[in-house]
Amino acid sequence: MNSPEWLLRSVQSVSKGLKFKRNEVGAINLKSGAKILSMAVAAPPMAEPTMAPAAGPIAKNGRSTRERLKAVLKHKEEALSPRVLRRTLVELQSVVDSQVSEVEGGRRARNIATWYASATPEQRRDAWLLMSEQFAPNAEKVQAARDHYEASLGTSEEGQAEIRLRRAFVSPRTRLLQRFSAFPEGMRFLVDLRAELLPHLKTEKRLLALDSELENLFSTWFDVAFLELRRISWDSPASLIEKLIKYEAVHAIKGWADVKNRLDSDRRCYGFFHPRLPDEPLIFVEVALVDELAGTITPLLDESAAASDLSTATTAIFYSISSTQIGLRGVSFGDSLIKRVVETLRAEFPRLKVFSTLSPIPGFRPWLVKQAGVLLDQLSDKERQTLGRALGQEPATAAAFLAAADKVSELDEKSPVRRMLLHCAASYLGRQFDNGRPLDAVARFHLGNGARVERLNWAGDISTKGLKQSYGLMVNYLYDLKRLDKYRGLLAQGKIPVSPKVEDLYI
């Protein structure tokens, strides 16, 4: 029995069991506004308790939805019984019914979203599994289209065969998610659904197909061509400024005085917005306009400091870039944001010549803890002897070095421990890769956009967070507008672009 026949029989059995007529329940001929939608979607499923979402472990793996749909009884760890699971599948199928309009399909999707809002985490997982496992491309059609395409290569039929193959790969899942996006709150629903889904992917591989489908759709729906660059200022609505406070991920905003300072006359803040999420910045960048390359974050966050003179500003410092939507992970628009902001700033302030970041080095400390011994072995005998004397332990050991590195405030400019930390940080940023990409996440972002590692800054961030991440070190990534492509090319060749000053610090 093929899948369509089995699904049809499942729908018929559900209809008989619930004593509804086929034209009231069938996934292919579900009437607009049918009662079963309001019973099975707008309200929680029959025989299933209504519970607010709660934190806690969610059962992983277990029976596939195919096995459960054929069953009579549910297992203890399963949220929805086979009967309710079958009925939920019918409701999801009704959303993609080819005989209903986009408007009606969107209305049905909205009803399912209403049920989802009050479902437990376990019930939501069952909905994810249905979307992932029961709405895949038709394997027989894909194979037939592939065979036709391969047989048509080099002939006049090749173009049509390619079109057929592309269409065969389009899954019903795509259509399902598209109809969820049709109602006004649908985009918000899908972004939040993926944010909730992501933590379960490592242990529940069956959800990977749904996640991949969402990521692909988001990459199209949130293409930069559809995004609006908007300045966020102190005159913006309070609700929008509150979003900055909520989503700031680099340097936490302490309150309204802090955020006012970040939106002062010598500052700029820009965000990308989507028409379906008009009051929610997807990503935003905070910029300080100054007269030289900034090496420490403290003066930039000083609420009592006077505003800089914009007439002398030659340098734009990007000191915080924050993404706000976990559900859009994998959708890249940060590089476009920086480019658009640079263009906007140059138009407003023609004197600006230098565009740089002042960035954290979040992965440095955990990397150094693991690699300190290896790095010490790379020192010359003389260098290791000098470091050992400074540590009061010869030869220098990794444990002694790491203990001394924690006392940043006690290390003067000539300290061998300080110099060793800078050597290690330069090697980390300029030489360490992970699967062909820079190891540090922030470095990966900026270097991928065409920046280069420009300068390491001692005591750039001596906050608790800064010390915990990188012993207080910060880094400037320089955006040289004439050399962005050159630096990208170097990175593609496996060479991280760094300035001569940083290169001189290599061990």
C-alpha cells in the first residue's frame, strides 16, 4: 500500500471512529469553518489535558509517527494518543489542501497555531514530528524525475527534465509552512517555533528535515532585499528602545541612562526590520563616532562622558552587534547590515575614513586553558626561562602561567606574563581554524565579511564578563573598504588577514 492510499484509509477510519461524515473530516474535502477544526485545533485535542507549556525533559526518539499512526494505544512517553495524532495529521493536511484558497489555508493554519500556543512541550514535539515525517517529498516521484533528468542530459529535453526534478523535490512541508506564514502573526509563529525546536536537534535527528525546511524558507523570506535599515534613536518609541535593552548581547545595558548614552548625538544605532515583524529589530549595531581607533570599551560606555565633537570624528567604531531572533540562526544578514551602515554613515559624515570594530574575544580563555602547555613548549629556552622567573617557578608551567594571567590588574607593560598573553591571543586569532574557518565566533563573522585583525588591546574590557572571556583583551577588526575582497580571498585560501603589528606577536 502506498502512502496516499494509507493516509486516505487513516482519514476514513478516523471519520468512522468519530462518527463524522467523510466530507466533514477528510483532509481533501474539509469545508471552510468545519466543526472538526474548532474542536481539534482551536481547542486542545480530545482526551488530552490542556496545559501551559512547561520546562522539563522531553522524551526523545521512540516510535516513528508512521508506527504511531497505525497503532491503537500510545506508549507512556508519548504525548498524543494514536487517535489524536491521526486527527492532528488530518488538520495539518487540510492546511495544504489544493482545493482551498490561500486565505482559507492561512485561516486553518492560524487555528493550528492557536492550539499550539496552549499545547505542552511534549504535544508540540509531536506536532513537529508530524510536520517533519509526514510531509516529506514523494520518494517515487523524486526517483522517477531523477531518472528522467539523467536520461535527458545533453538532449533537448534536459531543461524540462530539470524543471520536473526541481518540482519533485518540493515537499508538502514547504507548502504547509508557507501557509502558516500567510496570516499576520504567522511569521512570528514560525520564527518562535524554530527557536524552540533548535535545542532538540542534537538528540532528535528526525526533526532535522523540518529545521532545514524552515532555515531555507527564512533565507528567502528574510533576504536583505526585503529588509529595511532603520535608525534607532532616543526619539524612537519606548517599546523599541526596550527591545535594545532586552536583546543587547555584547555589553549588557544597565538601564535607561545607559541606553540614552548609547543613543546620544555622537552615536548611531541601526537595525534591520522585516515587514512582518515591523517593531522587532532582527539585528542591530551600535556605533561610536570618534577621532581615533578605540582600544577600550570603558569610555564608550561611560554615561557621564561628554559627547564627542562630530566635526572632528574620523573613525566609526562598531562596538556591539546583536542578533535578536534565535529562530533565524543560519540566516546571514550581519555583513549586509555593516555595509549598509557604512554607506549611510559616509553619506552623513564625509570626514569618516576609518571603520573598525572594538570586539570581544569570547573563545580565547577556554582555548588557552586547553592549549597553554602546547604554547609554552613553542617558546625558546630563553623566553621560557624569562617567563619562569616572572612566575617564580622554573621551568614555567601551564598551571602557573594561567594562575598569573588571572591577575590582569597586576601585570605592567613589561610583564613577561602580559607579553605571553598577547602572543597567545595573536596566535588564537590569526592561526586557529575549525573546519577551515576561524576558530573564534566573532572573528569568523568579521573576517568572513572582509575585515582583518588590526590590533589587540590590553585591558580593553575589564568587566567580569570580559575577564572571563579573554582576560580583558579586546580586538579591533578593520574594515578597509578597498581591500574587503582581497581579505576574503586570503581567508578562502586558509590565511587569516592580520596587520603587521598582530603578526609580530605570533609565538
